[in-house]
Amino acid sequence: MNAEKTGRKTIATNRKAFHEYAVLDRLEAGLVLQGTEAKSLRAGKVNFLDSYVSIRDGEAWLAKLHISPYDFGNRTNHEPTRRRKLLLHRHEILKLDMRVREKGLTLIPLSLYFSKGRVKLELGLCRGKKLYDKREAIAKRDAQREGERFFREKF
């Protein structure tokens, strides 16, 4: 859909997560940010490398998400890899905590986006893929590309 119709403007997606993990469930969460972090996100300066979500003391925390310091900030600029609190309902946090503890699943950030002017994070409840699963996904993608290439050449 169009970003104007949905009110959603994507900042960044975690493409590596879709290769490394099988996404079982998705959830939207708000993010507690400091002043210059929102401006840095508007500039698209974010890196998902090794980021994950942990649940501690009934609260969800986003760890190792790198938001670069704002170029025009002053001495009150934020720390790039600080832990950020996620805004979720209590029952959502409890449900996620139970599923992560029981089944050995993990919470991975999938994408960051603006929704009606507010920064939102799409969380994925994921299970790690085995090496043969990754190879299978690569083979499917390559076959699809070959089919598209053949179609473009013939028509």
C-alpha cells in the first residue's frame, strides 16, 4: 500500500533477520526515545546489527540498536547503542515472556517506521533457522529470479 494511505513511513528494515530467523508472530511496539534520536531516525541513521529485545522486571527493552548521533546536536546528544524501553501493554509483555521462556524463541526487531508521526518498532517472535533452511530459502529466491529473468527476455 501507499505510505500516504496507511500513514506509515518506513525508516529501516532488518533484512538479515529474515535470512537468519523464521518469523512466527509479529507485534507493533512504541519506542521511548530521547530528543535527538527522533531527528536522527528521520535522517535514516539506524543500524539493526545484533539488536534484540529482552524482557526484564515486566518491561520490554530493545538492546544494541545503533542510532547514530544527530549531526547538528550539541553536548546533549544521545548514546548510540543505549537500551531503549518498548511501549507494550502488560498482557502483551507477559504473553511474549511466556513464549520466549517455554519454546526457546527470541524477539528480534524487524523494522522501524513512523506511524502518524510516532516511531514504531515491528517485533518478530522468531526461531533460528538451520543451515539447510537458509540454503533452501536461497535456492527458492534464485529460482524465482531465474523465472523472472526468463519472462523478461521472452516477453
